[in-house]
Amino acid sequence: MTFGEKVKAERTKLGLNQDELAEKIGVTRRVICSYENDKSRPRGTERYKKLAEALNVNVNYLLSEDDAFIADVEDKYGRRGARQAQELLAEVTGLFAGGEMADEDMREMVDAIQEAYLIAKKNNKKYTPKKLVCSPSRGQ
């Protein structure tokens, strides 16, 4: 179930319309609509917590591991840091799409990359996502 499906299901379960949920968490109906259509997500952990509280669910129900990482980065380093974290995750995920790596191994690797990213940010080192280009094999 996607984030948007979870929000809509819980809102409906409580008998709330989009306007009522929006008012509870201090956003517009358009924002709720965007959440439910998986077009956007709350920014930062506090917004996730407000949404979870309004829906009477645990915040972890709404967050995937990657969402939690991005929200944490945004709390610490702002929107630019969150955008960099999203780009990093997209690059790493793209590298192994359709590959032979087991899901558990993939999760461990992504967790290690997330940790390395946070350490680099903490040490004030700039992270600039680079397009990964595979060079063709020689002699083939």
C-alpha cells in the first residue's frame, strides 16, 4: 500500500473529508489531495507526526525507511539536503534495479549509504550527486 493509499484509507476510516483533515494538520485540501495521489509527502518528521496523530496511526505506519531518512535529513539540513538525499537514493536504487542482489542485502547497503551521507553532511563535506555512467566493456 502506498503512502497516499494509507492516508486516504485512514482518513476515510475516520469519516473525515479532505478539508477536515487539512484543517486538523494546518494545510490546504490541495496538499491532502497531493498526498493521497502520491504526488507529494510531508516535509520533515514533525509534519509526518502531525498527520499520523490526526489519522490516529503510528507515524511508522506512514513512513517507509527511505521516507524516514529523507525526513530526518530535511529536519537537519533543509530542503536542499532532502533533495540531495532523494537523488542519492534514486541513483543507488537505479544501480541495482532488476539485479541479482537480495532485498535484505540491498536494504543493508542503502542503510550504509544513508549513514555515510549523514556523516559527510555532519562533517560539512559537500555531496553533489553525479550521473553514474557505466563504461562499455573493452574487447567485447
